[in-house]
Amino acid sequence: MKCINRIAAAAVCVVLTLFSGGCSTFGGTPSAAEKYEQQYYNKSLYQDKLFASDLCVADTDVPLEGYMTDESLHAAGLFDLKNEKVLYSDKIHEKLFPASTTKIMTAYLTLKYGNPDDIVTVGSDAVQFSYDEQVCGLQAGDTVTLYDLLCGLVLYSGNDSAVAIAEYLGGSIEGFAEMMNKEANALGATNTHFVNPHGLQDDNHYTTAYDLYLMFNACTKDQRFLDIISMDSYAGTLKSTDGTVRTVEWMPTNYYSQGLVKAPSGINIFGGKTGTTDEAGSCVILYSQDMENNPYISIVMGAPDKDILYSDMTSLLTAGIHGTSAD
């Protein structure tokens, strides 16, 4: 089963829902998917060429030999980027709360539209978080480079970094959310709707495991993103309004990068993005390579706790990547 590995894609969820396993024709009579797309796709969301002619899509779950589906999860998927193949999928098109995996799209917009050397002044809205919500320690009036904010966002999952970035690039949280939704649609993530840059719970803020794959995959095209997710830590430099400079160390939030969970043998886990709320459960999306440097993206969403999250992820990677390497 071929996965969508292209930036120019939209309206794919319509095709996925209606045409199980339908491959488009490459000449001659258009397929049913192409006919539908030509007649009904929404040009207000998508301005590029139609894409059904060079995609094979399916809306069914894909089993993986050696991996037992965990019914406690909200969704899970494993994608072979080299061969453009879905190795495993379970409920990857169901709309779910994403928690901080939202920050993948915030990072994508930062990389696409931001200048990493820009100096950002932190506004008061960026520091209005509860004691139990992850923050990078920003203070109102701080000045910090956009690159440092990006590292705090991706590596440490700072909600304050997310808001500071959103207000800088979008003018407001609402303006940035509009940018997020427009770019998500352009990537083909049409089962997604964002209302904030961080993923704190909102009933109107949702995505799918497959849409997250599309967004994360787009980020991995930028070497700067890969460099950040592979860091062991990052020292952010913050300058206060009184001129005082302080350094804050930000550590990765995923357990593989922290050394709390051992990666499967023969698999290099570069890093990724985590997310946890009561509604979303525990989530993680990772970029990995096998011994031949072939790339993979893996997703587990909605685990009841961190132990199950990483146990399932390790089992998924082991069955999928080792199985593929042996073929």
C-alpha cells in the first residue's frame, strides 16, 4: 500500500473515504477517483494540479506480521518513506485530539516562513500558562531568536514558545491558526483543524494519525528540523528587559532521546514529537532509519500511559523495520 509522500496534495480524505485501495489510471479512461476529484474537489482549499493520477490510496487498516494491534490505542501507523509504503495502519484516518503533536505544524510554518536569526520579543500572552503545562521559562518582554524558540518548541515542547512564535509570524494566535489550517490543507491534511499553536485541549482542535504523518514528513524535508529532533539538549539564550542574559537548557521529551527507553537494535531513532493530555492520551511520532539509512515515520496515538506508549512503539518498529530489512 503506497502512502502519500508529496507536498502537493489535498482533498485526499475524500478519496480515502470513498475508494478503498483504488489506483488511478495513467492514461485512457479516468478512474472513479479522478472523476470524483475533477468534479467535486474544493478549489478554495487547493490551488495546485489534481493529484489522483499518481497516487494509490486505501482507507483500510493494514496488519503487520509480528505486531499485535493494541486496542487500547487511539491510532498507530508505520510508514516506509523510501518505498512509499504503509507498513502498518490502525485507525489512521480517525479524527483525534493531537495534544502537543500539534507543534509539528507550528514548526513547519516556522521553518517555511521564519528567519531563524530574527529577534522575537515575548508578549504577555505567551506566559499565561498553568503550573502543570510545559513551558520553556520565557518571561514577558524577553528577547530571543526565532531559532531558539523553535528548539524550545520542538525539543522541549514549550507552550510558551508556541505562542511567541504564533504571535510573531501570524500576528495573533487566531491569525496563526488560519495559517496552520491553510498549510495543512496544502499538504493534504484535510481531516485536520487547528485553533491554537500548541495543542492544549479544544474540542474544535483535531487531526488524524495520517495527517500528522503528512505534516511530520514535510518537516523532515528540512535538515534543520532533523538536526533539532536529534539533539540531546539545547541551551536557549533569553535576554530580559533589564538586559540580563540567562541560559535555559531544554531536553527532548521523548523517552528514546532521554535514554529512558532503549531503541530496538539496528534502528536509529533520530527523535520526534510527543504529546499528552487527558483527552488525547500519550502520543509520539518518530523519525527513524534502519541499518541501510532507509527512513521511516512511526506514530502511536492515545496510549493509556507512557509505558504502553513506548512498549507499543518499540514493538511496532521492531516488527516493521526489521521485517522490511529482511525482505
